[in-house]
Amino acid sequence: MEKINNSSFETKDIEKKSLPSWVFSWESFLLATTVLVFFINCLASPYFLDPWSLSDATFNFSEKAIIALPLALVIIVRDIDISVASIIALSSTAMGFTAEVTDSLFLICSAGMIVGTLCGALNGLLITRLNIPAIVVTIGTMSLFRGITYILLGDQALKNYPESFSFFGQGYVAPFIGFEFASFLVIAVLFYILLQKTNFGRRTYAIGNNPTAAYYSGINVAKHKLIIFIMVGFFCSIAAIMLTSRLGSTRPTIALGWELNIITMVVLGGVSILGGSGTIVGVVIAVFLMGLVNSGLGLINVPGIVMSIIIGAMLICVIALPGVFQRLRNKVGN
Amino acid sequence: MKQLLKNREAQLALVILSLLAMIGAIIPDFLAISNLLGVYTDTSILIILALGQMLVIITRCIDLSIAANVALTGMVVATINSLYPDFPVPVIILIGAGFGTLLGMLNGWLVWKMKIPSIVVTLGTMAIFRGAVFLISKGAWINAHQMSATFLEIPRYVFLGLPILGWCSVIVIAAMYYFTRHRQLGRKIYAAGNSPTAAYYIGVDVGKKQFIAFTISGLLAGIASYLWISRYAVAYVDIANGFEMLVIASCVIGGVSIAGGTGTVIGCVLGALFLGIINNALPVIGISPFWQMAISGSVIILAVIANSRSERKVGRIILRKAVQNAS
Amino acid sequence: ADMRIGLVVKAQGIGFFEAAYKGAQEASAEIEDNIEIIYTGPVTPTAEGQIEIINSLISQKVDAIVVSANDPDALVPILKRAQQRGIKVVSFDSGVATAGRQIHLNPSSNELIGRMNIELAATSLEAAKSEKGDIAILSASPTATNQNIWIGEMEKALPEFPQLTLVATVYGDDLADKSYRETQGLVKTYPNLKVIVAPTTVGILAAAQAITDMKKTGEVFVTGLGLPSELAGHVESGAVNSFAIWNPIDLGYAATHIAYNLIQDTASETEVEMGRMGVAQLDAEGNAAMSSPFVYDISNVAEFAKIF
Amino acid sequence: MSEVTPIFSLLNISKHFPGVKALDKVQLDLYPGEVTALVGENGAGKSTLVKVMTGIYQPTEGELYLDGKPVNIATPEDAHHNGITAIHQETVLFDELSVMENIFAGHYLQLPSGRLDWKQMEQETIRILSEIEAPLAPKKLLKELSIGQRHMVAIARALSFDARVVILDEPTAALSHREIEEFYAIVYRLQKKGCAILFISHKFDEIYSIADRFTVFRDGCYIGEGKIAEVEEKELVSMMVGRSIDTAFPKTEVDIGDCIIEVKDFCHPTEFDAINFKLHQGEILGFYGLVGAGRTEVMQSLFGVSNNASGQIIVNNKELAIKSPSDAIKAGIVYVPEERQAQGTVLEFPIYQNISLPQLDKLNPKGFLNTATEYSLADKYAKRLKVKAPNWNEKVENLSGGNQQKVVIGKWLATEPKIIILDEPTKGIDIGSKAAVHEFMSELTEQGLAVIMVSSELPEIMGMADRIIVMREGLMVNEFERAQFSAEQLVSAATGMTGELQ
Ligand SMILES: Nc1ncnc2c1ncn2[C@@H]1O[C@H](COP(=O)(O)OP(=O)(O)OP(=O)(O)O)[C@@H](O)[C@H]1O
Ligand SMILES: Nc1ncnc2c1ncn2[C@@H]1O[C@H](COP(=O)(O)OP(=O)(O)OP(=O)(O)O)[C@@H](O)[C@H]1O
Ligand SMILES: [Mg+2]
Ligand SMILES: [Mg+2]
């Protein structure tokens, strides 16, 4: 039996040497698709390759993308959070009320961040302390959080934001580089380091692959998940700051229906919904891919819903492809 | 009696009764038979969809596309009716049921044969189905005046005090009860969800059972779509948008475990009724509409906390004295 | 010269806006310059959806944007950006706050619309053969600008109609099922309810359906703003006695003319020309009103149902 | 042997898994009215053959004959139709379903209308259960039953088929002495009815008391067969292992040192009660018992996995509260779990990441990964344990079971523990790796570690332990010093033939 094992190692090594493994990776497949879509866009619309047009398009996805990053961690540890859009709403409401009494950007933003973080902590506590599946908890908190904004705001809007607040959602840090987009890039790098280069990241993958073994190895799984949910809450509030600033106002309907968009970004990025695998690079490429598809179709005035068909079909095809290839290869092999 | 109180369905029924008592204390009229029947009728569609969703959840899957299925099938049904007003309505209903079933089968097939996790499949098909509604309708609404009178009248026809719409859900409940309790296929669906490995050992094809669950869920969505369209007398892209969450919430409140393998028709119906009563009662007791969402959210959370308490893993019982205590 | 005007509506598929689009096309055919109308809107009536669309219209360097807003404030930043890039912005139907647009075209004066709705309620009360009675308002979403303004105007006009008591305002979010359920709730809660005023085409339709289903026709009347084509059946069945609407075709037509005049720089501070609809007077904040709404009842609804 | 013809025979059966030949051209004959014992060490491929016979696995090659005619058993349903039934080694039952439904799942009794005949099933359940003297309420949910009761349900399930071929894969492992007697009676009745029975067990006394014939497998290969009456136990054993067993246990004599851990009155509401023991440096303490005796639960509670146990744990004269595995690791207690793949390793991780996992914070105090230090740590321990792999970047899922086990042990040794708990350390691993693990245990004691070994294998535990505690139904029933070890006493204590320890 040992012999068999050894020989199977050898064949694997040969496979690996003949072509570097990243060629077949999910990320390169996505990247190729993204490049393809980019060129199609160039052909489809004369307005696409315009610096302003590209720059404006980044505003459409940056906030969602910022949430997709921590959400990737949630999905890697086999959980899910569908209350993200509602956390944005509640956090934005907190900022709106703070803005009624003060012009201090620091206070306004802190209020939002504190509320967002608390929402994340509530999710995390319910999930880890009471051992309730995350999907169930967050279906509940999704209604609860947004419900609270309805109670607080009713049919009113909060729009007493100071002039300077508009920077977060509308400002530029360099020519054509919006503050939102720049923040997304910076946060993406931070998450890349967190997930790929730290103990925390390693533990995240360990929990995702085998929560029992991770627990038996002395990892405090509950605490780890709690931290991840708190992170989601926090970054929802960051997104809330940007979105609120971009809209210049807060309504209870803010960010309605975003949760499924964000989950789609993560899954398309190659994060397995079953947990344990996926990278930040993949998520970032998926963000760009979805951004390009949306802006390209937008420029030729295709209605948003047709875009959602394309994204939905892409999601299914792209997840099904590796399995289909595997089966084809097996068939050929036999 | 003690045994009865341990039963989750009995607990939920008790909660519903006390909820009704509370509402009745504020608005006695709410408890009038006619009003309760009205509330039931109003909840019928939710019940039908929740029962489909329940089967899917029992097999360890989830169907996020169920509301989009209602919208797409509904648009197909409404389009046929508006283009060919003389086309017999029963045939239209059959077409709707068939079309919904096909959509369910598509989900099931992707889960079964393509081995894609159901949440990904239905996230995708949800977007696709809704988009398809737009493509069929070009975004336009189909309104009451474009539908034929029979088309609109059938579910409203009152028979023994209850509109046909209500009877539909009664029939679906009875059929599902029979199916899940007394048919081999129904029981195998539970077995497949409870322990896929063990199910495999006794010759149950788990993937196929998931396919069947999705198919039935699609069939029920198809039936519900006609009821929905004719009840609200309008068809448009956004119909039932977000309704999937309400459907899933009904299941969860009714004690259907997201981990699969458990959940009963009665529990699920009670879960849907619970939400239905709350949704109907809030406007009536004069709670500001702005409170509704937060209240349903809290109710869902409280229900799952209660369920998780009663469901807590017993663990293995090795000690003799513990065995005796348990029995 | 070639021009492109983006017509951004609250959501796709609403009959009212489809009619407005017809009017816009009519205007573009009439104007000598070659005008392309880009008719677009989100699928769900949200501000975020409209922002994305406006973003892409800016990228396409359209000459003007004509918009009916889902949120008066949230669209301001993006429309400001559009104006910075030299795009003219006109809002119609449901307005944008002053900073976000140059001209807002009200279908009629808000005061008039508010008063008309109350007058319709009074007429319906007579139809219900009651001296006195409760009325309720079924609005669209709580954030809809025009709805809120009209509701405000209705409340102002109410004291002149002592026979009417306003008991509740509920929101159907411009969703058929939600509006339907809210209507049921109203009828159950307020036994003396005689009239439901729904100044929204979606709401009035759903409310009429709910009243019919509850077998309350003749007891509770629905009125408000609606389209003849959608309401003809309910007027015949008696769920609706009378209702009002301005001609959406005219509205789209006029808004397009205003946009054209802005592009041509032929609008003054105080007035702007609207083709066959005449000349509109602008107030200090750039608000214009088109014409007064028209009332429909059993006598004329069938005739107009063929048009819009 | 030619006078009776077999009902069911298998010829040249092979079953390959990626990287493993679980079965290599094996054969087996089952005769009507006779019990054939299938013997072989852990991992010999016995259960795999059972799965081939019941349609759960498809053989890579080979033929099956029923009554001399070739049959194709493609699904478990085909097996039912051909009258083949099995009690599998793992209890494959449904927690959330009732006893009655567990018995009839997959072959429900139906009325002509297709409606399930619950009444009939309930009567049948009562009948079958009373036949095996297990009076369980048919409507009780399985999750409310104890391990022993679950096994009775599994047996009842097998009896509910009108079967001609009955396969019993280690059915007695969790049964008490009385239940085993009852079980013999059932087998005898089946035999009288003319059923062909395949009996898999590691217990020779059972084999000798009920089997007529035997077949021996070793490492997935057929070794031989014959009549039980004509073979001696020693011969069987040497066929099984391919060598004589006395050389197998490299126990070295070590001076027993100070008491390092003392467990006092350790109790759990449902799983164990009144556990008391002391463990010294350099000592190997064995825990013996039937499967399901609760040994794993005791160890897991000691390691902090489940924290509803009460009692005192005193390590180096200090009382500790162990609430989670990380507390235990800090106290120097580590646990090599029984379920290697499910609890011991992250299969998708490379070897070196598995080894460094429990002490990432110690290795990388700043929180950033340093692959080089991790790798060198892994290198040290993987080399010491002689893990067979091209390099330590290899994923653990690609290793054989024995090497996976070495990785788990290496992971824990790298934390430099004081007490190491090994739960069934050699379950399902090949002979070579087994010896390596045993040698290693001796080496550990020499270095002054204290070892707790849970094992169900008598030779192993008798060969390695200094002291053995026997558990039954969650209670400590006896304790033996090395000098007192005797197989009979251990087995009778475990199965409940002797009185309990007072
Ligand atoms: N699904 C599988 N995939 C890969 N290898 C497997 C699989 N099932 C069994 N094996 C391997 O096949 C070999 C035989 O296993 P099997 O379970 O048949 O042994 P056994 O004789 O029943 O042992 P035991 O006495 O411990 O029950 C082992 O090496 C095992 O690791
Ligand atoms: N929750 C459970 N429900 C049903 N069966 C279980 C459960 N947990 C474990 N088992 C099964 O029970 C059997 C014995 O369990 P376990 O190993 O924990 O007992 P033990 O007393 O430690 O015995 P040993 O260590 O000798 O195996 C195993 O076959 C296992 O698969
Ligand atoms: Mg075995
Ligand atoms: Mg064990």
C-alpha cells in the first residue's frame, strides 16, 4: 500500500511541474473573463474607455465591495450574514441623528461605526452563544435592524449632514480616484494580509475546513466567529458612511436588497458556500467583473434587471464549470 | 398533558392562541369567525409556499427562488389570460402548475446533477426568473381590466364560508400531510435529510430526493402564482419581491430545522399562520405600520431562540440511570 | 443638431410613465432637432437604482436628464455632478430638491392636487349616501416626495370639509400586495370608513380590488389619482365613484420641451415654453405647473381608457 | 466442502479507492444454514466487502453469484430484493425518526393503495423487538435511545427483512453480556431457518461459539478459509497478521515517577459517573471497555471538549478548571482523538500547517505567519515520527491513515505536553504504522510523559499499558495492575460478567 501511495505522489508532482497550478486556478479563470468583458465593453460603447466614465462606475460597487471582503471571511467559516444591508440602514440612521445635533465628522462617523459594530456583535453573539444557524439569525436581524430604522424615521429623511461629510461618498483622493474606490483598494489589501498572512487567517481557513478539528486544536471557534461577525458589522458601517455621504441623506429604505448582491460577489469570487476555501484576490476580481458587466450594460442602456439575469446565469455557470470539467476529464480518463 | 407540552407544535399553537387572545382583548372583532377566516384566506398563499419550502429545507437545501418562481409563473399565467381571454381558466391553472414545476425541476436538477449548493443555485435562478418576468412583460404591468372575469373570480368564489383560495390551501395542507406522513416518497425525503449517509445505505438516492423536493416546491409555487395574480389582480416584475424571506421565516418559526431532517406540516402551517396573524393584526390594533418590520424580526429571532432551546442536543445517553430518567 | 435626453422614471413598467414616454416621443418628433429619448428606470423604485442609471447617463454624455425621483434628497449629489458636467436636469412628477435640478415640472400645482383629492373624497362620500364619514389615505412609499407634499396639502384643505374626518395614513409602498393588505386593515379597523384616498396609481388599483373582494362596494369608495385604462373596470363595478389624473402624455411631452429649451438656453428665469401646452411660469425655486387634473367618472372613463 | 453449495459467493472482487486497494481479488462463499466468520485485522477490508455485497459500493472488478447465477447488485435496493441484509459496523440510523421507522425505512409496508401501513409496521416492530427481548416503544425517537438500544434497533432492522443472506459486521461490539447471549439465540434461529450468515468480529470466543466456517483477509487480500472446528486460534491469528503477535509490543520498562494528574469524582449527567484515577510520569494508563462504554466521553471532558462534567482535575498539585481544549493544552494535556479525520486533522491543509495549528500564537507572536519557522517545527516532528510524504507541503488528505495519525501525534508532541491521551491510536491503521505508534509510546514514557491510552484491542492494551481501567456503561468497573492482566478478566469486566468495583 505504501508503494501505491508513493507512486501517486510522483504522478502528482509531474502534473504540478508541467504547468504551474495557478494557471488552472479560479482566480485566473475569473481574471480572463474580466479582461474579456473589458474588451467587449470597449467595443460595445464608445463612452466606456473614458476616464470619467470608468471613475464614475467605481462608485456603483465600492460600498458593496467593502462589505464583500469581511463577508468572504464569514462564508469561509461556513456561516452567512444576510442582515448586512439592514446594518447599513441602522448605522446610517445613527449618523443621521447625530448629524442633527452636531457637525463634528468624528462624532457622526463614530456613531455609525458603533452602531454597525454592535449590530455585528449581536449577530455574532446569537450565532455563537445560542448555537443557532447564521442564516436563521440574520433573516431575523435583517427585519429587526431595518424595522428599527422604520420606527425611528418613519416617512422622514435625515439630511442635516455637514457639507464636509460629502467627501466620503463624493470626494476624490487623486484625479479620477474616488475616496470610496481608494478605500476599497486599501481595505482589500488589509484583508488580503489578514486572511493570507496572519495567524487569524490561518485559523479562519482551519475553522472553515474542519470546525471540529480546529476546536480540538485549541482554537476558540466561537470567539473567532464572533470577531468575524463584528468585523462585518464594522465594515457595514464604513459602507454606510460612504453611501450616506453619497446620497446626502438617510431614509429607511437605504441599501434595500443589497445583501444578495454582496453574497453573489463573494460566491462568484470563488469562496465556497460550503466553507473552507476562497481568496480575497478572487473576491476582488469578482467585484471588478460584476462592476464591468454592470457598467457596460448600463452604457448601452440595458435595464438593470437584464443585468441581474446575466449575473445570475454567470453565477450558476461559473460555479458549475469546474465540476463539469472534472467529469469530462474523468470520462476521457476512462 | 406534559407530553403534549413538550410537543413543539402544541407549544406554537398555544403561543398563537395567546396571541389571538391578546389581540382579541384590544379588538374583539378580530376574533369574529368571519374575520379569522379572512385572516386564514389572506395567509393561504404563504402557507402553500411555506409547505414547499419546508420539503426543500428538510432535504438540507434552501429555495431562495420561490418568490421569483411565483412572479415568473404568475406573469406567464396572466399573459396567457390577457392575450387569450377565452382560453379556459382550468387549463391556464394547469399550465401555471406545470410551468412552476419546470422551474422547480431546473433548480433541483442543478442541485442534483450539477452538485451546486442549493443556496448558490437559487440565488442565481432567483435573479434569472425575475429577469425573465421582465423579458416576457417588457416591464409592463398586467392589470385587472386585462384579465378575464372568470380568471379573477375563481379564487374568490365562496364555498361553505371560505373562498376557494382558502380551500386551495386546505387541500394543499391535507395533501402534504398525507404525502409526508403516509407515502413512502415523503418519508424517504425525511430520511435523506436526517442522515444522507444512512439514507444512502438503505438505498435512498439523496440527490434525487432533493430534486423531488424542489419539484414539489415548484409545483406549489406554480399553483400559488395563479392564486396570487388573481387575488391581487395585477402582474408585474416585482410581485412577491422579498416574499421568500417570509416563507423561510414561516418554516423556521414552525420548527423546521435548517440543518434538515425535521419539520412537520402542522408546525409549518402554524408558523405561517403566526406571521399571517401578526401581519393582519398590526394594522388593525393601530400599531404604526413602521413598527411591523421590527416586530416580525423580533418574533423570528425569539422563535428560533425558543426552538434552539428545545432542540438542544441530548447527546449520547450511556449511563443506566440517565436512560431511565429520559424514558 | 443631434441630442439625447435621458428620461429616468421611478420604476420600469408603470403605466403612468409608459404614457409619459409616449408624450416625450411625441415632443421629440415635433422638435426640429433630432432628439433621441433614452427611456430608463430601475426595476424596483429605489433611489440607489436611479443613481446607478444616472451615473451611466452621465458617462454617455447625454444632453439632458428628465427624472421622476424616488427620493428628493438622495438624488441631489449625483444630479449636481451631472450639472457640473454640463447636463441639464429637469424633474417632473416627483421632484428633486432645488439643488439637484434646474426646473421641476409639477403636473399641476400641489395645492390644487391636494384640494382636488379632498373634493373627490367629498364626492365619494355623497355617493356613499352619508352625511359624515371617516376617510383614510393610502400612500405609496413613505419617501415619495410628491405623495408627501400632496398629503400635506390635503391636510391643509381638510378643515373646509367638516363632513370628512381623516383617521389614518398608511403606506402601500407602491406594491400591489402591500397596498391590498393595508386597505384590508383600514376597512377592518375603522368601521365608519367611507372613503379611501389613494393619490397613487398602484395604490388606488389595489385598494379598489381589495374593496371589491371584501364585498364593500357601495359602502367604502376608493378615490384618488389613477389611470382610466386601469380603473375603468372598477368604476363600472362601483368600487370607484370618480378619480382624477392629469394626462401623463402631456406631462412627458411638456417635460421634454422644457429640457429642450434648457439645452437651447431658451428658458428664462421666470418662464419656459412647453410646445402645445403653452408657457409655464416658474417660481423662485424653478417650479412649474402644467395644468389642472381632470376628473373621470362613469360618464367618460371608457372613452379615455383607450388612450392611457 | 463440496457437498453443500453456497447460496452467495463472491469471486475475484477488487475495490480500489484513490490511492488505496481496499480489496484485491478476494473471494468468499456463504452456505445456507451456516455461519461464516470473516476475520482480519483493522483495515483488512472486511467492511468494504460488506458494502460491496449490499450494493453500497460497486466493485472495481469481480463477480457475485447468487444460487450459482451471476447477479448485479448495483444499489442497496437490489440487495434487498435479492434477500441480502446487513447490520453495518457504523450504526446507520436516523436520529430524528422513530424506532419503528428506523426498522422499516427503505422497505416500508404499504397498503394496496400505496399508503403506508403504519399499524402493521407497529405490530411487526413490537413482534421483532420482543423476539430480541428489547422492549422499546415503537414510536420513540431514536435520538432518545442509548447506544446499546440503538444497536438493538439495528439488529431488529436486519431481522425485519425476509432475508436469506444476513451480514453482521461487528454487531456485538456495544452489547452487554446478557444482550450478547440473546444475540446468539437470534443467530441460531436464523441458522435454523436456513439463512446464510456472515459474521465479522474481532472476538475469538464469539467466533468459536457461533461460527461454522471462517475466511481470513489480510491487507485487502484473501488469505484462506476453512472450517472453524479444524483450526486453532493461534493459526487463525497468524493467518490474520502474517507473523506471530508476541513480538508486536515494544514496551520498555520505565521508572514510574510522581503523580502528574489526579482526577477525582469526575461526573457527567448522562455519560459517565464517579471516575477517579491518578496518573504518574512515565506511566501508560489503559482504558478498556466495549465500544460505547463512555471512554471517549471521559477523555473528551478531560480535554475540555464538552464542559458539562463536574469533578476535580488536579495537575501537578494544582486544581484546574478546564473549560475548553485551549485550557487543556495550556495545562499540558493533549488529546489524539479517535475520529482522526473528523476531529484530528484539517485534511485540506498541508502537513506543516496541521502541525503548527495549535501553537500559531507561540510561533508567530506578532500575529503574522512565518512559514519558515512553521516548516522547521513540522520538519522536526514529522521526521521524528517518520511520516511518509514527499515533503511537508503535502496535503494531509493524500496520506494513508497511519501517516495521518502520525501527523496528529506530531502536532501534539510539538506543543511539548505533559500528558498525552491517545484514543484508539491504532484503529484502522496498517501494521507498519501501528508498530511505529507503539514504539513511539514507549519513547514518550522514557522522556517522562504520562500517557492515557484508550483501546478496544486486548492484545494492544495488554501489551502496552502499565495499568488498565475497565469501563462499562459509563462507570469504572475495575482496575488492574500490569501483573494482574488476564484477557478473561478484562473481557468479563467489560461485558459485565463480574460484579462491579465497590
Ligand atoms: N471510502 C473510502 N475511501 C478510501 N479508502 C477507504 C474507504 N473506505 C475504506 N477505505 C480503506 O479501505 C481499507 C479497508 O477498510 P475496511 O473498513 O473495509 O476495514 P475493516 O476490515 O472493516 O476494518 P475494521 O476491523 O477496523 O472495521 C482501509 O485502509 C480503509 O482506510
Ligand atoms: N451521538 C451519537 N449518536 C449515535 N452514535 C454515536 C454517537 N456518537 C458516537 N456514536 C457511535 O457510538 C460508538 C461508540 O462511541 P464512542 O467511541 O464514543 O464510545 P467509547 O465508549 O469511547 O468506546 P470506544 O472508545 O471503545 O469506541 C461508535 O460506533 C460511534 O460511531
Ligand atoms: Mg470494519
Ligand atoms: Mg471511543
